[in-house]
Amino acid sequence: MLLTDTACLFCLNPSTARLGLDKKGRPFFHCVGCGARSFLPSFSPCLNGVALLTPWVRAIVDEMTSSREHYEKYQRTIAAFLAQLNAQRMSVPTATDSPQPPQTITIPIKRPA
């Protein structure tokens, strides 16, 4: 069952994420753009953040597409966040002997001219 369209909180695509219900009536997100699936244990308080963040995500995407300055600002923020995550991932010992190289992340937002 499809409830509503919402912005994907993972890839920032404003129109590819769907909020739906599974067979047992539990809410989940599925983004067709990036393939992310996020299962939520209940409607509240889990969806409170989504209700607040979705308009912000859409506003940020609009800013990024309208101004090169905003695009570069948010691109730096995203890059710093990913670098911090990669640094944490590399510092935690894993079962494999050789660390994996960081993956390239693409953002579906068009860079303004």
C-alpha cells in the first residue's frame, strides 16, 4: 500500500521515495532512485522526523539547483560527512584483512551553471 510521496532522506531525490505499509501494517520507505529501504517500527515517533525533514530536504535541493554557491556549500557538507564516516569505518577493525577503497557517491541534483 502506497501512502505518500516524500523526499528521499538518503539520496536527496525529491520525488522517488515512497512511504508504504507492509503486510502487517508497519511503515517503511523505499526509494526507487537509490534503492534504499528503511523499515520503521511504528508510526510515531518514527515519522515525526520525516514530517519535519522532508520540507527541509526539498528546500535544500531547490537551493542547490538554483545557485552554484549553495550547491558547492552543500557539496562540501556532504563530502565532509562522507569523509568522517569513511574515517570511522577505516578505524574500526573488521574481519577482512585489507580495507575496502571508499565508494564514489553521486548526487542526483543538477549543478547550476
